[in-house]
Amino acid sequence: MTDFSVTETKVHYICQTYVAKLGKGTGQASMQIGKQFEYTSATSAQERAERESTSDACIGADAYMVIEDQDSGEIGMPTFLARFGSVPEIDAF
């Protein structure tokens, strides 16, 4: 009998928003993660990111996907599907 090791993976589609946070005493704003939403499709994540990016409380939003190795729990690097407004440089990930 042959034992085949099959790695189970799961794709996560994420919408992540960004908000401006004022620095203490300096008056300079920095960017921080606001909300995260998970979806079952790329289209849904992209549509939500576009809607969120127009919100007054939001300065930008990303829609991306990551692949999770369910055996080890490791998450791969994000693959960006859409980016709206002010978002961090891709190198920041």
C-alpha cells in the first residue's frame, strides 16, 4: 500500500481597510489596519474593498488572497486583487 501525503490548502479572500491615526504630540498621521472581512470569492472581497474605500472613516482598502496550508497552519504571502485609496507599499508585507 502506498501512502500519499496530500497537502490540504485553503484560499482566503480578504478585504482589509486602513485608517489614519494621529501621532501623539507630533500631529502627523500614520496608517493602521482598520477592519478585515473574509469572503468566499475574489469578486466579493474586491467589491467590499471598493465600497469601504469610499467611506469617510477609511483612507484605503486592499482586496487580497492568501493560501493556507491546513496541515501546518502556515499562510503564504498575499496576492493583491485590488487596491483603493491610500494603502501601504507592497514591500511592507
